[in-house]
Amino acid sequence: MEDLQRIVEKMPRAKYADFKTIVCEENRVALRSDSSEVFEDSSEKIVCRVVNRGYGVASASKVDVQHAEMVSELALRQARSVEREVNLSQVKPEVGEVEHKEKREFDLDEANKILLSIRNELKVRLGALYVRLELILSHYHLDSTLVTSEGTRIRERAPFTDLVIYLVVRGLSQGFASRIIGGKGGFEVLEGRDWDQILDELVTRAKDALKAKLLSPLERGKEFKVVLDSEAAGAFAHEVGHLLEADLFQGRIFQSLNMPEDLVIEDNPLIPGAYGSFTWDDEGVRGTRKTLIEKGEIGLLHTRLTAKEDEKSGNAHGISHMPRPTVSNVYVRPSDWRMEEIFEDTRKGIYLRGLVRAEVNTSDGKFELIPEIAYLIDDKELKTPIKDLKIIDSIRNAIQRVDAVGRMATLRPNLEKGFCISEGGPHIRFGGIRCF
């Protein structure tokens, strides 16, 4: 840090300059039906970011004084060539170090045992239906520092562990199911979970996919009451978050919204052990919990480039490019509906489980979500499984149609442009939304 501080202080006059270094160590074990692989890697990066007239960035793949001096010259040159002037909001300089310790370190033999155990359990549960399985257990350790011309000097070290399960079964047709589990920490991230329930749910979902049918052509495009499970609800919260990124925000999408009382969407980088948690964002601003949607009010995700005097930054993600506002841990906040009450009150509708894909058009707010599988709800019970279903509507309409929010929330790890985030919530219900 001392060397980087000296270089920052010697740089020609600029509005702002910083150095960020990232050192990453990665271990990954994969077990597939026809192969088993081990991958180890380490990488480092040094980045200099300068605000002169515009924003200039330069990076190198080696962290030493020589490369620091080189990228500082390049970043300043890039900043001088930008047409549009930018300004950073004022923040309090931060000084400190934070280390998130893992309780159980990554061990290759233990990783293989975990994967073999999961495979054996699933094969026993599925019998002749078992076709193919892909298990990927990954462990990362990130060590990042930031030194700025304003006096910030911070370092944060954190381990991350995640497990991806992808299961394929075959009867008269083929079905699949998947699950992602992870968080900040070592092998303890996988402990204390109800593995019997996790594996049973995977098997049930995969088996149901074998007998799933397409939604009737006569019903396609109609509005249904739709219940989302935790994964699908998290994807919905994530896409709402995209529309509330300050540099993309379209106010007309949220103008005069009639928001339901129960619906609250938050972004919180301070959840202990969550995949998207951090102490400081990529601009060195301390993370805070933000309410994005609540009782007719909205809040935006900001960086120092987008925040005005009365707005909080703290959601910057971006190392080798100009930082952008991005979610950390985004979720629908739990309310007071029991899951059984949601289904009893629904009577007829559709239940979405798992997630294949979700996306939103940030220019008009059109929203699409594809679950792994869906079920018809008839007389309060789950009936026919449905495949290849998707909901398409506007985020504006979807927000206003939320009429039930459950009690129990979970978070699902995810990556957003290479950055660790998580998304989740309890079961939620839309009073009416289009299904295709």
C-alpha cells in the first residue's frame, strides 16, 4: 500500500486517482458422468483509475511497482482523451482491513468425498431413471486492496464456496433439475443444510419434468394467478434491481405506481455469509442496506458517478472499467403469509419452481421469466406439471399485482458480470400475470 500511495501522490494533478489490486486463488472440482476434473489457478491484477476530465482506466496482470507506474501513466492519458466531463460525489475516506475467515478450509480429498456422496445418493433415489449428473464444487479466495488520492487505504480478504448440481433423468422423455448452493466461507457453507430435502426436491422436480406437458394453446397468453418459489422470486427482485440502477433508470416505468403493502425489495451487502456481501464496494464506499421498493417509494443503486448530494453510493462494481451500480444481495423481504396459506388462497393458478432464465428490457421494463418447471394449481393442490412455460409482462404491472408474500426466505448465489451476488426471497404471488 505504501508504494501505491507514493505513486498516487506523485501523479500529475487530477480530480481523483486510485489503485486497486486483486489477487484470486481458485480451486474447482468437477464430477461428471464421464469425467472428473481438478482445476487450480491463481491470478493477480492491478488497476489504476483516474478522473481528470473524464474517467480513465488501465490495468495489468502483475502487481508490482513497475506495473503500477505503467498503468498510472496509461490511465491518466486515457482520462485526458475522454469527451464528457465526470464528477465524483464526496465520500468519507476509509481506512482499515477486514478478513472473512473460513471455518473449514478447502480440501481436495474432502471435496471429492462430498461429490461422490451426492452422486451415490441421487443414483439410489432415481434407480433406472438416472442418466447423467454434473457436480461442480468451487472455492475462491479474493484479496483486494484500494488506495486513493483522497486518503482511502483498505484491504478486504474473503473466501467463497459454491456447489452446482445439474441432474438429467430419462423415462419416456427426458427431464432435468438443478440447484446452486453457496456463500461466503469455506466448507462450512455446505454444512447445516437439510441434504435429504435438497436431494429429494431435485429428484421430484426431475421426475415431474418427465411427465410435464405444454400449457394448452387455448390458455397460452392468458392471465393467471402465479406463485413464484424462492428462486423465481429472487430473479424477479434481481430484474427490478436492474431497472433501479441509477445510470439506466427510466422514471416513467415507476411513475404513479400503486404498490402493494406487503412488497418490499431490498439490497443488502451486509448479510453475514451471503455470496454478495462486502464491507466496501469497488470505489471504497462502505456498503449499506438499501430499500429499493416500499409503499410507493423507490430507491436507486448508485456509484460515486451517479449519486447526487442527498443520495448514497455504495453499489459500485467495476475494476477494469468505469464502475457501474449493481445489486449485492437483492431480495424480496419476507412478510406474514405461510406457504400453505398462499396455495389455499390461490385455488386456481400456476406455481413456478426453479429458474432457467430471467431478463428485463431496461428501456421499456418488459420482463420475462422462465422457470425450470411449473405446476397447475387446481382446488388448492398442485396438479399437472408444465414444461417450457414463461411469464411475460411489464415489471410495472408485475409489481402492482403482487398480492401475497411469504414468511421464509432463502438466497441463491449468482454472478453478475463476474461479480458475486445473491438473489432470493420467500414465495410470492401475482394476482394476475400473462403466461405463455
